[in-house]
Amino acid sequence: MAEPAIIARGVCKSYGKGPAAVPVLRGVEFEVASGEFVAILGPSGSGKSTLLNLLGLMDRPDEGDLLVRGRRAADLDEHERARVRCAHVGFVFQFDSLLPEFTILENVLMPARLAAAHGLSAEPAASVTARATALLSALGIGALAARFPSQTSGGERQRAAIARALINKPSVILADEPTGNLDRANGDKVFADFRRVAREQGAAVVLVTHDEPAAAAADRVLRMADGRLT
Ligand SMILES: Nc1ncnc2c1ncn2[C@@H]1O[C@H](COP(=O)(O)OP(=O)(O)O)[C@@H](O)[C@H]1O
Ligand SMILES: [Mg+2]
């Protein structure tokens, strides 16, 4: 059997130092296979974003072992983490994360330009642009490609952020409450999209949410409680 795309063993993370340290993750254990869509449920403040930031190699665990696509997070320096992120990880941030001075299309293209700059992709620009346009259409915002983020709604920006996370065909997709700004129908559509991408692209998808009914669309639902996943 292939190695899981994500492996977490005894992952601990606190904020602050010494006696003032506040433990957030207290021994997270889980694995996500390629092609699997896992939803993580938990109340606000339970550590969902903290965990996702670790999985996205944007922060390091204090203790425990974390492997993303076979790479041990603790062994990677800043530069290597950036490369792994760029090559393998698509991230949908919890809050508005589009760059305001670029159009929706340019925002979606940004990770592809980074990948090219890192020497990770030789795909011609026209082909990338065509894929970006198709992604925007598939997400129902094809007509907004030339607009700036300030000229779109919160839900439209959220969908653009999803297109941006998918542009490099990542094998690990991490989404932090991606449906927070969407109504039920669009939220369900986004869950269905993630499920499809997991299947078609063989991507490992980890989506955190506090939307219980929507999470039921995932292959597996885990709960964050007391700094652990159950
Ligand atoms: N950078 C940080 N510095 C200090 N405390 C933080 C930081 N980020 C998050 N926290 C705290 O850690 C806890 C978990 O936060 P978070 O992971 O954002 O939870 P969730 O995403 O589930 O709402 C909260 O109590 C939050 O205040
Ligand atoms: Mg959060």
C-alpha cells in the first residue's frame, strides 16, 4: 500500500513560552491517504487552524512527528518547506487572502508563477492561463476573472481562493473553513468539488469546518477536542 500523504504522530503545539505557554495541540494522531477527503470538526478556538498551518508546513510542531508526502517537517529548512509547499500543497486560508492589487485571474495564477520561478514547472503560460480560466468557470466565477477582489463578494473571493489552491494540481489540499462565507447551496457545491478533486486528482484533502451537516460529505470525519483528534 502506498504511504499516506499525511502522517501525524503525537503532534503537540503550544503558543508562548515557559509558564505562559498555552497548549493547543496535545498529541494529534492521524493519517490521510491519497484520494481521501477528511473533514475535521471542532469549535472555534479548538486548534483547527493551528493544525492546518502545521500540515501546510507554515509552522513547526513542538513535539511529535509530521510527514507530508514522505517529507519529515522537522528535517526541512525554510527553503525546502517553501518548495514542498509550492510543489505539493494547495491551501485555502480561513480569511480573505487574495492580493488586492491583482485581478482574480492573476491571483489564481500566482502559485503557478511561483512554481515556475522555483523551477518546478515548465508548463507554458498560455496553458496555465487556460486551466485557471476553466477552474474559475467550474467554480461559477468565470465572468469575474478581470475584476479586482474589492469588486467581488466574500463568497466569490472564497471561490477564487479555492481555484488558486487547485491551480498547481496539488496532491495535498488543506482548506480552512472554506465555506464560511458561502450559503448552503454553494457550500455544498464546494464540498462536492473537494470530494471530486480528491478522487480525480488522487489528492489528500483535509478540510476544517464547524459545519456539521456539510462535513458529512467527507469520506471520514474527525473531531478536534482537548487538543486531540478523535
Ligand atoms: N499565533 C498565535 N499566538 C498565540 N495564540 C494563538 C495563535 N494562533 C492561535 N492561537 C490560540 O490558539 C488557540 C487555537 O486557535 P486556532 O488554531 O486558530 O483555533 P480554530 O481554528 O479551531 O478556531 C486559540 O485559543 C487561539 O487564541
Ligand atoms: Mg480557525
